[in-house]
Amino acid sequence: MSDLAYLIGELNAEEQRRVFVIGGSYPGALSAWFRERYPHLTVGAWSSSGVVNPYVDFWQFDEQVYSSSVKSGEACPQTIQDTMQYVTEQGKLRDQGQAGTIIDQTLSGASAGMRTDDWMFYYADIFVESVQYGNRTKLCDMLGSMDPSDKDGIVLASAKFGTDVAGVNPPDYDTRLIADTTVDTSSSARPWTFQYCTEYGWFQVPSEEHVMRSAEYLSTDFWYEMCERSFGISMENRPKASATAIDQGSLDISETNIFFANGTEDPWKWATLTEAHPGLNQVAHTSECNDCGHCVELYTPDESDPVELQETRQMVFDWIDGILGEHHTVKAFLQ
């Protein structure tokens, strides 16, 4: 953040431009933190799905898979739970030495021989990322088209959906590859994993209400062991979620003029600020619409967007208008 502060300061050394900071997801959190830390350099911040609240056992993440998928009918979350139970059974057989399980059939190249628990994280993330990025309806339609008795077919179809639609692939979850210190500018797996292992937590443990991932493989122990394997560090007194909250403000950010926006199906909304503070001109608004997920209002507007999403964007435009006043072109810029 200090680098950005220096850049803004240098650019505004002679001409005092009014600066808004805008970001989505972790940059959404950064935009809110930047506004808090450098209020003299900015007039406001738009924090889309800004994950400002660190904590360790993030079971609500898994629960969101249920609460979103059930919107497509009870069969969708049931199918996800059934396939999770099946791959858990397959995982146990694999760990006992059985070759050629359905897990092995999804792996090739560098990820052949991937640890079973790492694979379970990958498989769970197919469903998470699908919900998170607005593909819940497509996911449930795909699962609904499958023969429920074809357990292997569902796993293979889900893996293909992960690659083709959700952008989820085994190498990003393989701790043998994450532990490799070779710089790979095309992958954020190692730096992002290190960040949540040490600073934020957000360990995606099974839900306390509707379990949608392998409870046997992805309990709290997995996350600590995965972090240790990936970085060769002791996880004693880590992640430092409490210290991070104190340093960055968590849900107690007290600066003015911040718009916190969320999508109702986004699993990360549970780590964001969702309570408005009118006295600070802090707005907290959630787009309540089907397939409205992570950073949804930041995407390029389309006429087919849900009315609720269009209204959210108009709220943001009007709010920024109120701060900047007349003689600006904010709406044209944001579109």
C-alpha cells in the first residue's frame, strides 16, 4: 500500500486530483485498508467483495455451497454431498494402496500421484468456485443431467466442468508443486497460500450445518499440515489472524466514504463488512440475485444482468456522484 501511496503522492504533487481506490476480492480489502490508512490521499473507496475480516475456521465458506446450490432444488446439494462421500471412500482405498481409483483417473502430468488430501481440496473447490463466480445454475444443470448411479461419471464430469468452466485444476492444489520455490509468474498458488497460511486463516473446513466437502480429509488438521508441507514452516501460533485484524481493522474500519459491495451467492461475503455505518458514509450492500457471486458488480454491464445487479451499480454511481459532486465523468469511466 505504501508504494501506491507514494505513486499517488507523486502524481498529485502539482495537480490535486481527487482519487478513488477501487478493488475486488483481496484488492477490495486493500482498497478499504488504503482509505483507512491514507485518507489524505483519497476521497473514497469502492470495496467489492473486500475480505477485510480474517479468522481461522471458515466453515461458512462450505455452507454457502449448500445455501446457493439448494436454490436449484434439493437434488443439486444432495448430488454434491453424494459425490463427496464417494470420493472420500475412493480416497481411503487409494491411501490403502489400491491403484486406478477414480481419483487417479482425473490426474495426469505433473499432478500424477498427487496426495489424496490435496486432491480432496481440489475437488471441493470445483463446486466452491462454480458458486463463487456465478456458475451455480450451470453446475446444477450439469449435475442434474447425470445418472445418479454413475458415480465415476459424475466425478469425471465435475472435473471437466472444473477445467472448462470454473478454472479449477489439480496443479494449483498439489503441495508438491506449491512447495517448489521456482518463480512462476502465471500462478498465484504459492504466494496466496502463504498469505492465508500465515496472516489470515480462512481455512475452508467443513460446514457446521450442511457438510459439502470431505469431513475426513479437510478438517482443521489438514490446513495446518498443508501449510507446513508447502512452506516448511511451523504452524505454531499461525495463522496470525488476530494480529492481522488488529493491524488492518477487520470489521472496525473507521474511515469515511467506503462502499462495501457483495454478491449474495459469494462464499467470501462471510469475510466482508456487511453492516452499514451511515455516520461514516460507509455503505454495505449485497446484490440479491441468482448467480450473483464474487465481485459481481465490477463485471462489464450487460442488458441481460439481473435487475438487482443493475440497481447495485446505480447505487454505486449515485454514491460516488454524491462525493465527487458536479463536473466529472465517473459514470462513463465506470462503464
